Amino acid sequence: MEKRDVIVMGAGLAGLSAARDLAAAGTDVLVLEARARPGGRVEQATTADGRLVQLGGEIVGTFHTAYRKLVGELGLTLGPTFVASSGETKWKLGSGETLGDDLPWMSKEERRNYERLEREFSRLAASVDPDDPWSHPDAQRLDSISVADWARSEGGSPAVILALELSAHALAVESIERTSLLADLRKESAAGADGFYSFEAWENERVLEGSATVALRMAEQLGGRIRYSSPVAAVHIASGRARVSLRTGEEFSADSVISALPVGPLRDVHITGVSVERLASLHRQRQAPAVKIAAVYASSFWEEAGMNGTSYSQTTLIGGTWAQSPGVLSGLLPPSSLGEYFATPPARREPDLTDDLAAILGTQAREHSAFFLRNWASDRWTQGYVTGWRPGDVMSVGPLHGTHEPPFYVCGSDQWVCGYMEGAVRTGRAAAAAVLRGGKDRRAAR
Ligand SMILES: Cc1cc2nc3c(=O)[nH]c(=O)nc-3n(C[C@H](O)[C@H](O)[C@H](O)COP(=O)(O)OP(=O)(O)OC[C@H]3O[C@@H](n4cnc5c(N)ncnc54)[C@H](O)[C@@H]3O)c2cc1C
């Protein structure tokens, strides 16, 4: 049996960030990765004309400090996203189409109502500690109701409910009818409690060399410390040590093991020697499933029609689009579209989604030179997209969320407030620091 100081399960941004810090500290670390490539939910393809296309995680916000710091250390560059582009947003609603920023389809009165609710949401969000939402005096109640129920109870008009639902739909997270208010407050509290989800806070920067390059560069630095095509089947903790078995039966022994797996695939790993409570909390977490598309064009044709490429759509399987880079359009299919999407014969998916793009942005959307479809929802090693919190989930997962039970450590975007590349890097580096401190800080993963 091979012996190591630390085994890291998973070579996504979290596992790579953890392993990189451990290796830099002189630890004998080995990363076991199921796929034949690093990066997990960040992945990129190159088009025939040499453009990089992001098929997974893509954009970050200014408050994503752990990710931004790592990008600097890796010698990569952050630049602006679609948020900085001119042109207007397209709204394709059941009631008709509009072009314009800032909810142009709302009446003045509806807008006032929206702004009042947003102020109330900010006030509530500021009262939630993102690292410890459980300590909020009203945590149980805030977690038991959905964002939509809260908005209605505060006198939110149908237009306000629609605006919030369109935002969730475009982000490809669960409907606001099935999202915990406490989870959403926690998420926006982490972003500075400045209102509802905003592109300015969450989506104003991207790595110009390609988001997936962040993972590729770390993998390059780690070299032979990563074993690819090595899915972990079991972890046994006994006498303060970890034994990790691959599906092939090969075994490793280590002083510590770090799980950097998404919560879905982690449920498929047989774990013993970790407390029932810790495992129950981990296994209670879930993800929102999604499918991503990327369509490549000769130029950003949408700009000629005064659009910025951003859209919100109520009537198509695609919930929303945005401009990824010049001539490249991204889009997401939210959980509510996935039943119909997976029922569509595979050969019809690209043509149907091209019809969707044309319905949203005009007939030029048909003229793509490359079209990428990435079924993250059904990907065996992801089983989702970003962390999802239905009403009751925050309290059920409880304060053990993101905590370590040495020598069993956890990291990964699911172990932060709501997912995202920031969550992966932040928890990955925190897990490495906790291992190096000898597991003294069990809460460091958050
Ligand atoms: C379509 C899409 C768009 C997104 N857009 C954004 C965005 O714009 N901005 C943003 O910040 N975030 C975005 N995200 C989220 C972000 O990409 C992820 O939260 C983040 O990359 C997850 O990193 P991770 O290391 O925690 O997990 P992962 O990247 O999922 O890494 C986990 C690794 O574990 C491996 N694995 C699984 N099971 C096993 C096993 N049994 N044994 C060994 N290895 C295993 C997997 O293959 C994978 O490599 C997006 C995600 C998706 C899917």
C-alpha cells in the first residue's frame, strides 16, 4: 500500500488549490482524480480559429478575493466581462419582448415596489452571518420559507416575483418558489448585502487567458502529484489515519485525507470512521442541476442590433444568455428545463437550442461556426452545477457545513455559502491550512 502525508480526492479548483499549498509547504501530497483531465467544473475547448470557449465556470466578482489572489499568484490576468459592454439586455417574456436594462417592462409603481423589497432584503441579508447563518435569532423561520413566499408576504407584486424568478432562471438555479430565504440572504450577505443578485457584484471579472487555465496552470505545477483516471471508491478512517481505495482496488494510506468532491459524487464514495452526524450533514447537501451551451460566431452580431448579448427568457429551454468573449455566447438551461431537454433526442438538442437562440436574439444566432453543449447535470463526476438550498436545507445541513473532522477534511465549492469558483479556492486553501495546523481549526473550511 502506497503511503502519503495527504491524499486529496478530486482535481477541481478546490483540490488543486489545496494540493498546491500543501506541496509548497513540503507535504507529500497525492491528488486522486476520476477524470482524465484536471479542472472538474472548469473546462475549456479551443475552436478551429483558436478561440478559447469556457464550458463550465467562467466569471467572478470583485469580492471573490481568494480566487483573485490565486489568479495573481499564477501570473494570470483579470479583465472585464459582459457587464462592461454597451448595448441593452433582451427580455423574452410570455407577455412579449422588450429591450432595455433595469427591468424595462416594469411600470413605475412596480419598480418602486421592487426597490422597496430590495431594501428590505438587504437589511435582512446584513443581519445574516454568511459563515454562521445558524446563529441568526430567526434562522429556523427564515430557512423554512421560500424567497417567493417572503416576497409575497412583504407585498411584492407579481412583477417583482417575475423579476426574481427570471433572475433565478437565467442563473440556472432552482425556482425562487423552492429556494430557502435564509440561503439567499446568506449568499447576498457574503457579497456585501447590497440587494438582490447583481452582475456588478458577482460577474464583473474573468481570466483573460481562460478561466480553465487557472486549473491547468495549477495542475502543471503539481505535475506527477496528480493521478488521473483514478476514481475513489472508499475512505476508511481508523486510528487517526486514512485508507483510500480506488475503484480498481488499489489502496493508499495517509495521515490526512481531503475530500474536494462535489456533494453528489461524494455520496457514491463509501466512507467509514467519520461520525454519523458529519456524514449526515454532508449527504444532506444538494446541487441545482444545469446544462451549459456556448455558440461561436464570426463576430458579436448582437451588438449590431443594440444588444449586449445578455438575455432573460421565460419561453425557451435556455433561461438566459450572456456574451462570454468576442463572438462567443454562453447560455444556461435551468433545472426546470431539464426534463424536456433530456427527453429530446440527442440529435435534436443542438437544432432545438439554436432555434431558442434565434427566438431570443434574432435569426443571425443560427449562423454559429461551433456549438458546445455540456451536460453537467448528468455528468457522473459532477451531478449538478452549483449548490442548491431548498427551504429547510440550511438548518438540516446545519453548522457542520464545511467543517473538518481530522484526519478527514472537506473542501469544494459546495462547502462555501453557495458554490462558485471563489468557494472552491477559498475552501481548498483553508483545508490545506487546517491540515498544516494539524486540524486545530475545524471550522476553517468555510
Ligand atoms: C455550467 C457551469 C457554469 C458555472 N459558472 C460559474 C461562473 O461563471 N462563476 C463561478 O464562480 N462559478 C461558476 N460555476 C461553478 C464553478 O465552476 C464550481 O463551483 C467550481 O469550479 C467547483 O470546483 P470544485 O473543485 O469544488 O469542484 P469540481 O470542479 O466539481 O471538482 C471536483 C473534482 O472531483 C472529481 N471527482 C468526482 N468524483 C470523484 C471520485 N469518486 N474520485 C476522484 N475524483 C472525483 C471530479 O472529476 C472533479 O474533477 C459554474 C459551474 C458550471 C457547471
